[in-house]
Amino acid sequence: MKDKEKKSFDVLGLGCTAVDDLFYVPSFPAPDEKVQVERSVRRFGGLTGVALITAARLGARCAYAGCLGTDELSLFVAGHFAEEGVDLAHAPRPAKAVVVRSTIVVGDDTGSRNVFFQNQGLIGAHDSLPAAKVIRASRVLFIDQYGMRGNLRAARVARAAGVAVVADFEDDTVPLFREVLGCVDHLILSEDFALRTTQEPNAALAALALWESDRATVLVTCGAKGCWSVSADHPRQARHHPAFAVRATDTTGCGDVFHGAYAASLARNDSLEQRIRLAAAAAAIKAMNNEIPCLAAAQAFLQAHPGQEGPPQGVGRQKELARVAAMNEPRKQRPISKP
């Protein structure tokens, strides 16, 4: 990432923003049963939206330049960005633009959740905005699968200018997905999506399959099981990084928080290990307290959880394939001795 010239923004986001209506229940009901909602709350959300708020709280200068409408939910999103200090000067406001609306049911007993969302309308990156000079004036460009034509244009501008491109994808069926994927040099995907898009049997092999020689990092996140990385320093090994052990009360948005913390750390030119530790700490705090942390809270958490000494353990593709094959091989039954 080129960093000699002065930059206007640390992280520039173009993708999805959302309004999330959360309903908390004691536990998920069985089919055709009723359950009483214990409490409800409306929150700001979205893949890129939460990532930008996280980065801003961790000290990054952030801007949103995706589409925002003029309806009530768009105004809610704009107001939240403004409260968090995220610049909106380059966000286009076309009349057809909307934000994603999600209804999320959270089970208090496990902290897990189900998400029901509506995404009809113009969402995410604009086809031709922001101006190329705005993209080049950023240290990190953050995109997702919303507005893929605009994402492709912006990612190409960013890569040509040495601006890092961080991406969070959840859908590989959208048009131009493979073209945009090829422009991402910091690819962070959830385990479920990585396995689905690569057809690999586990996260380590998925990370290796997603690696390309012109990428800087591939991360496959596995929630409480940590994450797997493949990087330019270790391109033939997937390396495991453990998560912090906390009691989760609500996992909604933890992956988005991880992405935002990684982007903020990347903008500071932190090492890969530092990026992953900060991202894991921010996600753990979000899962534990249901709040996106500020930088001081994340640093205090890291000081209280120094982690294990030594480098993360790595596995190569052939060794991991052999291990998976051995696990899947039917066990030979011992002969039954006759009396």
C-alpha cells in the first residue's frame, strides 16, 4: 500500500448500509409456536456500514461514498454516520436509492440469531461515483457485493493507485462477482461463504484456494474457532489464529466489526498479526457486550488477553488434503471372533 502522499481518508466505504430491527427472545421457538419478545431495538447495520463505524471508533478517518436515498431509513443511516464522524460529502443521493432493512431475531440463551432482510432498490456503490481522485486519496477502499459495477470501477482505480482493497462478500451469484473478486487484495470471508464459493471441505483449504499471487492476504473467519490466513509471507500455508474466548450474548454484526477493525489496522500499516488480533478483539467485545468498542477499550482488552507466545500454526494444501481424506475414510471394522 503506497503511503507517501497525504491521504484524505483512512477507510473509504462504498457498499451496503442497513437498518436492523432486533427482537430478543428467550430461545428460538419450534415451528408453529409463539414466543414473547422480551425487548426490541432499532440499530444501524450493513456489511460496509458497520465496518466503517468500527473503523471510525478505532480512530480511522472514514468516509461513506455509496448511495443513500431520501427516505426515512436512509436519513436514519445518514444521521448515524454523522454522529460517528463518518464523512458523507461524497455519498450520492439518487431518488431510487434505499438501504437494506433487516429484521433480526436473537435467542438470549445462545446469543445466536436469524436475519430476515429486504434489499430491493439501488443499494451500495454508484456506477460512476465517487470521483477517481477521492478513491486515490484513501488508504483503504472497503467494498461488498452491493453495486458491483461501481465496485469494479472503484477497485480498479484503487489497485492502480496502490490503495488497498478490503472486501466482505456474502453472495457469489451477483453479476461481475468473479471480476470484482480478482481486484481484491485483502479478502476476508466467513467460513460458510468461503466453503460454498470454493467447494472446499474446510476453512484452511478454502483460504488456500482463494489465494492469488497478487493478493496481500486471504482470511477465512470461523467465529469462536478463530480464523485462517494465507498471506504473501506464507503463500503456501494456511495459518490458524485462535479467537478470544468470551461468553457471547449477541453475535449480530461480529463479522462486520472484524472487517472494520482489520481495515482500520491496515490503514495504520500494522502487521498482519496486529491486524488480526485487533479485529478478533473488537469482534469478541461486540459479541460479549453487544457494543462496537472504541480504541481504548480494544487496547485494554488486548492488554488483558496477551495470547499465547509463538507464531500461528500453518498447514500446506497437500498435508491438509491427506488429513481430510484420512478423516473421511471409512474405518475398517474389526473381525468378530466366533465363540
